[in-house]
Amino acid sequence: MTIDAKALIADDLGERRRERLQHFRPAWLLAVAIPVVGLLATGARDDFWAQPTWILGLQALVWGLALFALPALGLGLWFPGRAARVVLGLIAAAVAVLVAAGPALFDRSYPTGLEDHPIYQVGCASLTLGAGALVLAVCALSGAFAQRRRSAGALWLAAAIALIGIDTTTWHCVITGLDHTLPSHLGAGVLMLLAAGLVGAALHRRQRLTD
């Protein structure tokens, strides 16, 4: 009798993916619920649908990356090739910049709903970090950061967390000036990425040392 080793390995990997998906489904649903409940409770910006179509499309892409593609990579549910991972990382970084900066990145005269004020910068930065921190806590408590053998998995999850923080803020804030969006939207998102990356790497290392 001939044993199909490739089929056995594929079946084993498939079973592990199903087990991981089953284990992390509650945590994933909670992570999704955090921005959704926040948006339902406070409402999106009044001019949300008046934004340029390309901005709305990029925001939808950010949610897709943050809630599906990047977590699948971080949890070991999806294994694209190296080139695909590089492209995905570049796309995530590019859309984060475009969404965070907003239409004023290309049109400095784009209308804004409010005159910028330091308190608004603090508020938007706090919202970005707060939304990201809640999702970070879910990831940390669920053990998501330690699922991949390499710490790169934690970095994909950190990127997802940062994107959630950025897009949550852009759905609320009507101020479009770059002097506001770059520090309080993009800057806070980068800070969230660094914080989540450090926390994720530490949790990954601690878990691996105890295995």
C-alpha cells in the first residue's frame, strides 16, 4: 500500500487551521465588535458619504485587511508566498498613509468641518490608540501572538491593530488638514503599531520559552 505523504501533511495542516479558527473565532468576533459597537454608539461623521469615492474604497480595503487578511496571516490560517506577503505589507502601509492623511494629501484646499485645535489632535490620537489598545488586549488575552513559530506573525497582528485604530478615527473625524491628520491619525497609528509590535513580540517570546 502506497502512503501519500503530501496528502497526509495537507490533511494535518488543514486540521490545525480548523482548530485555530475554532479557538480564535470568539476573540476575532470580539475584536470586530469593538470598532463596530463604537461606531454604532457614537455614529460616523456627518459628511461620511460626501467623501471622495476613492477614500471610501480605501477605507473599505483597510477594514478588509485589518479584520481578515492580516489576522489570517498572523494566526497561521493563510500561507501566501513571500512575494505575496511583501506586496500585502506594502499595500497595507500605503492605504494606511492614504486613509490617515485623507483627501488633503492631494488637495490642500479640501473643505474641513472644523477648525483644528490642539484638543482635537489629542482626542483623535487618543481614539486611535484607545481603539487599538482594546483590540490589542483581546489578542494578548487570547494567545494570538504566540500562534506562529516565528515572531513575524505577531507583526501582522500588530499591523491589523494599527489599521483598526486609524480607520476608526477617520470614520469620526471631519478635520482634513494635514497638520491635524498626519500627527493625530497617522502618527498615533504608527505609535500603535510600535506598541502592539513590542507587546506581541514579548508575548510570543515568553510563550515560546515556556513551550
